[in-house]
Amino acid sequence: MRKLFTIALLLAWAFNCAAQSPETWFPNEELTTVGAYYYPEHWDELQWDRDLKKMADMGFEFTHFAEFAWAQLEPEEGKYDFAWLDRAVALAAKHNLKVILCTSTATPPVWLVRKHPDVLKMREDGTQMDHGSRQHASFSNEYYRAYSQKMIAELAKHYGNDSRVIGWQLDNEPASNVDYGADAQKRYRSFLKEKYQTIDALNKAWGTNFWSGTYTDFDQIDIPQVSQWGMNLYQRLDFSRFCDSETATFLDEQARTIRQYASPNQWITTNYIPYYDARYVGDSRELDFISYTRYMVYGEHTGIGREGYRVGEYSRIAMANDYFRPLSPLYGCMELQPGQVNWGTINSQPLPGAVHLWLWHVFAGGSKFTCTYRFRAPIYGYEQYHYGILGPDGVTPTRGGLEYQKFIEEVKMLRDKHASSTVPADYLKRKTAILYDPDNTVAINQNKQTTVWDTEQHVLKYYKPLKSFGAPVDFIRDTMDFAKYPVLIAPAYQQMSRELIAKLTRYVENGGNLVMSCRTGHQDEFGHLWEAKHAEPIWPLIGGEIEFYDMLRPYAPDTVVVDGQKFAWTSWGDVLKPNAGTESWGTYADDFYAGESAVTFHKLGKGTVTYVGPDSNSGDLEQTVLTKLYTKLGIAVENYPKGIVVEYRDGFGIAMNYADEPYEMQLPAGAEILVGEQQIPTAGVLVWKLK
């Protein structure tokens, strides 16, 4: 079912893009464009012209209005006021700023909430959210879904053919719609009926014979109480799928409403937070493309070295780029941190240069635009103390604002240099895919089996070595083409259909090189363990058996030995029994299965399969195995230190330093340095062009 949905999504995107090419929206020669959120309703109207002029003078090319302005757009039911927004759009145009308009569905007005309190989300304990926050209305409430389209339609009628408006952002950072209200209950049952058609099919999929859980009618099924111990895992999994689907389909309804009135010159997107267990990301069929938001310094990541927390975790932007790009005809970053924020656990100042570094990193992945939240720092509301491009006086640029200005100037310089798309051949030969399905992540996270397992961190243990190799990486789905990738990695891909196993087998037999890690192929696509020996359907593919798996106590890690090196592991270890002809690259060194295989390498047809049984504690095992594999395959790799990221796009090489010491970059022969110096300081950037 997910396969059919993804195909439909790609076809829908192909249809939408046939009507208007992404090149029309974002010309290649512009490389990228930069904008800033502005909230006219927050400021005295006498200041708007000054603010928007300052935005243009700093080099910004677009702005962003009406994100949380439903109360201003529709101050009373059915009475719309666009006059103030007309004046703001006119002032933006006066200063040659294009405009993105946002639907304001993240913040319904109080008159709507008070007249229809059922639109508010209900928590599991029966309490309801209330007015005064955001994302408190339920996408599952049928009145809310229908009424919001009326406001969106009026907005689209008014601005749909306005050439000053380049595009639309739907909602704001839409997340999975978790609601326990009456409409959500009704729609959940409808979702299940549409998916399974018959109650017998649902009972089979959910395994309801267990614990007398059998249903005889869809109307008997309630939203699962997650806090209740032992609730059916498949019922919970389907409820989480439903919550994601409600978000995706609500966005689709908004897009269809806008498209009734909007010019094809106006594009439609939304801004997702890059959660890697979010199935709604990329699942709305009506969007023209997708974008993400990214904040780097807010107290949650230590980075590298004593002050690494001021620079941020280097994989965060990299992975967002590589995850979003394959899911969409193009992508952008709709919110990028301009400096200090207010909502984190510890709101530290970013290191000088860090904002500039992040801008270049977003660009390096292929982004067509970057927008910052926000132009002016707010002086009231929940986000007091959040930095903007300007400080709260509305006049003085912040350090981050000046770094934005510097980046914009550098991009304009690059536009003059843009002539070819020369990329080193070795870089392209390293191109690697990571096979990823967020549904797998949700399923694993519902049934971890050990408190020390972390699915995202496990994936990063394979992703980070690839970035140290200087490899271009795509996160791909099982419906996509595997053949163009010399190496394909499937980390913790627990649920696998026989069709996918066959597709992976063909990939390998035709010359592909597959890497599989622990927790892969243990279940079928329905999340059931195989009615066979453990993971038996993948045994022919990996060239051996998975005899059993183990999990250790955190205070008692064991080790794996590869080429004389020892690597600690704790969370999960698949114990392998290789067939004759399959090489054992690593063995367990401890416990009752000491000497058993931990890592195997198998030739199959023209290709190879490497299986890594343990999840190492620090990722050093995964780095060593991948290095050994690429060396054996004759794929030349770099050896960049942790925190050094190098990418190519549009013929430009970009090197970025998140490490705590300078890095001397070895450039290709004949490279022309355009930005920075060959010795890259912490939070520094180097950009070059091949002659």
C-alpha cells in the first residue's frame, strides 16, 4: 500500500511540475534566493516601509507574510480584511521584494474556537487544548477542516493572480495530528475500513487472536490508549499512520483550494520539521515541492569540542538536505536560525560565523531558497528574546543578520561565476543511497526491546562515515530506482516484503553493493515476524543465517573484533552464521557466543552484500566496515575529520568546518577559490570552482 501511495505521489508531482517547471520558479542561474519572515501585524504601520526597505537594502529578495494572522484576515466570522495585507504586499513590491503568503491554519481566531470548541484537540486524558497557543486545532475535526478552506479560498481568490506573490506556504511546521476527539475517532474507523475493507483482514493484520482482541465490526474499534500497558502494537501503529495521514490530507485540501484560484506561476509548499519518523513528510500529493526548518543551537547538541554547542551538530543540516532532496522536485529551507533563540533548553549565542556556515550548508545540498525566521526580533509574545536579522529596535542588524547579508553578497558573486557544472569524477563514483522508510522507524520505536536503542542514532552511524568519505548521499524509498547507486545501505530496515527482498537481490546480482545492518528483514511488511526461522527470507541474500540476536546491559558492553581492532557494543547484536564462501569480517569477542560472526561479506552475482550484526556504541565499527568495503570495491574515498563536510553543486565545491580546530583543505588542481581561505577556521566556509 505504501508503494502505491508513493508512486501516486510521484505521479502527482510530475503532473504538477509539467504545468509549471521548477526552473520557472527558481531559475538555475540564480542558484538560490534568500528571504525573511515579516509580520506587519506586529508593528506600527508607519514602520513597514522602513523595515521592508532595510530588508531589500540588505540583499533579501523575498519576504513572507500572514503566517499566524487568521485573526487579522478574518476578524469576525465571514468578514474578511485584506486591506492591511494589500498595503504590506504593495510596500514589499515597492522595494522589489517578492512575497510568500501563508495560510494561517496553525492559529485559528478566538471567535472560531469559542463558537466551536470541538475544533480543539483532545488529549488522551479527555482534556482539551485552548486558545492562545498554536497547532491547537485538530486536523481531524470536520468542521475545522471545512471552515478553514473558506478562509483559504478567500485568500487565494484575492492573491491567486497577483504577480507579486510567488508562492504559498501551508500551515506552519505541520506535525502529526494526534487527537482523541469524536471526529478523530470516527475518521480513524473510516481510515481503517478504507485500508482493510473487511474486519477479517484487519483482525489478521493486527493479530487480534492474541489476548482475545478480536473485533467483529469497525465501530468497535477505539483510538488506542497509548498510556495503557500492552495495547495492541499494530493498532497503535495504524493510529500513528492515521495521525500522519490526517496531516498530509489536510495539506492536500488546502493546496487544492488554492489551486482553484492561483496562477500556475505560484507554487505551493509547506515547512516541515525534519522528524525522521514522520510519514507525512513527502506524503501530501498536491504540493509542488517540500521545504524544511532547521535550528542548530538551542541546548540539545554538544557539537565538537568545548564550544561545539555554539556551532551545532554537523549532521543536522546535512541529513535534512539529503533526506528532503530525493523526495521532491526541489527543496528549500523555509526557516533557518538567524542567531540566538528563546525556546530551547539553553539558549546560547551561536559562535561568530556559525549562521554564515549554516547558510552555506543549506546551499551545499542543493536548496533553491533559504528563508529566516525572522526579520525583526519580537518585543512581545511567547518568542521574546528570539533573534532576528534586526534587533528589537527595528534598526540595528544583529551579528546573524550581518552574516546573512554577507552570504547574500557571496551568492550574487557566484551567480556571475556560474557557467558549468563540473564535478570531480571521484565524487560522483562515491554516490551512495540509504534505504529508509519512516514507518520502519515508528514500528521499531514502539517496540525497541532495549532502553539503549536509538533508531536515528543508528542510521547516523552509517551516514556520518559517508560524509567523512566525501560521498554524495540520498535517502531513498523502496519504490525508487536503486540501480544508479554503486552502494546502497539499509540500516535497521526491520520490515521487508518479499518483493523488496527480490528487488534488493536483483540490485546486487546486477552489480550493486548492499550493506545491511542489525534489525533488518526480521519482519514482513505487516510487521509480523516471519513464520520461518529468524529472518530466514533474507538468508540467501546475505549468504548466511542470523542464528539469534542479543541485547546487553549498559554497564556490561561487549566487543567485536574486526582486523584486530576492538569495538564496543551494547544495544543490539545479530549473531551470524556465514555460508561456505561467505567471508567473516568480524567476530564477537565476549560472552557465550565468542568467536561467532558479527560482520559478513558475501558475493552474489556481480555484486556484494555486507551484513553488520551489532550496533556499536560510538559508530567506529560502522566506519571501519564501510572503509574496508569501499577499499575492497575500489571506490576512492576521502578521509575528512569529524565535522568537516564537503559537497559539490552547480560546479562549486563547498567545504564547511564544524570541528573545533582549523582544517587545511586539499583542493583539486586548478581550483579557483571564491569564498574563504584554504585553511578553514572553526565555523568557516571555503567555496571554489573548477577551471
